[in-house]
Amino acid sequence: MKKPYVISNVGMTLDGKLATVNNDSRISCEEDLIRVHKIRANVDGIMVGIGTVLKDDPRLTIHKIKSDKNPVRIVVDSKLRIPLNARVLNKDAKTIIATTEDTDEEKEKKINILKEMGVDVVKCGKGRVDLKKLMEILYNKGIKSILLEGGGTLNWGMFKEGLVDEVSVYIAPKIFGGKEAPTYVDGKGFKTADECVKLELKNFYRLGEGIVLEFKVKK
């Protein structure tokens, strides 16, 4: 299967949290934000799940460093919950929304509005977006590399399907705690260590107050 090269990036606390229980996600230092924008400048697409859009309303553009172009923004949104005023739909970059083939009148209406706004809506999968199929579609649209900035649900789906090639992690010297606080990878989880995603450490270095770890995913 031909698919884009996928780099999963995350900024997390030492206890693996992406935010506090009240959704305070101030984790990365300025140096780390610049690091992430440098990765963004070297990929064709940035991918997030709808949860990230609803919680953070990100722009998903390059604004911490100078860059001639913005990558394509890809939002995985099975139920098409994206607000029409979401910043990710602005004109700063092209946006692709991946949703399911399930349909009703409301959804079709919204798809038409999104298309009029210049958004590319891709349908793949029943019940939930078929991520493997989506990767093939994106590859065929000329997207050969993706920075995955997903929350725990999308990250789980991508790892479970074996679609991630590289992992880049900034660990901040903070502990958030909280059973309900979002973590790097959520979902159902693997039942045994034999099934889990295995990584090979390629590089690590200090950055600001924290540390960056870079891994290859063992296939």
C-alpha cells in the first residue's frame, strides 16, 4: 500500500498527559514550538482529529518561523462535527476533512457549505473514518508526508493500524496527573506487550527545560 510517511509529534508531561483535567495544555516551551513549526515546514500535510479542533481551535499553520508555504490541513471528523467558524477552515492553507460514507440530509447540507468554502471533503469508511483508506487517498492527492498532531483517539487509531513511521516527543518537566486528563495515546489499548507498537530510539537532546526523544517505529 502506498501511503504518506507519517511523523507523530507530541508535547507531553513526564506522566504522559497532553493537558490538565481542565484542558490547560501549556506544556511546550517556546523552543519546542519552534521545533514543531520546523517539522511543519518540511511536510505536505498536518493531521488532527476533530477532538483537537473542538478543544483548541488551532490554525495548523506555520507562524513561529518564516515559511513560504503552509502544509495542507487534514481533519479526521467521522460525524462531521466541525464548526463552520473553526480557524482550521480559514484561507491560510488548504483543508481536507475526512468523514464517513454514512449520510443524512443535515450532513450533506454541511458538506455542500464546506465545499463552497473551498474545503475538500473526503468520505471513507462506515461508522468511523477508515484511516488506511484515507492514507491511500491522501497519497494519491500528492501528500507524501504528514505530521500527525492528533489527540489520544486519533493517535491510537493511527498506531493500531500501523500507519505511523516516526515518533518525535517533547517531554516537559511537569506532572499533571488526573485519570481523566488526556494522554498521548488513548483508545482501547493493546492487551499484551507482544501486540504493542515497538520503537527504536534514534536521537535525544535537551531543549529548553525538557528533552526531545526521536524514534523510528519498528515494522
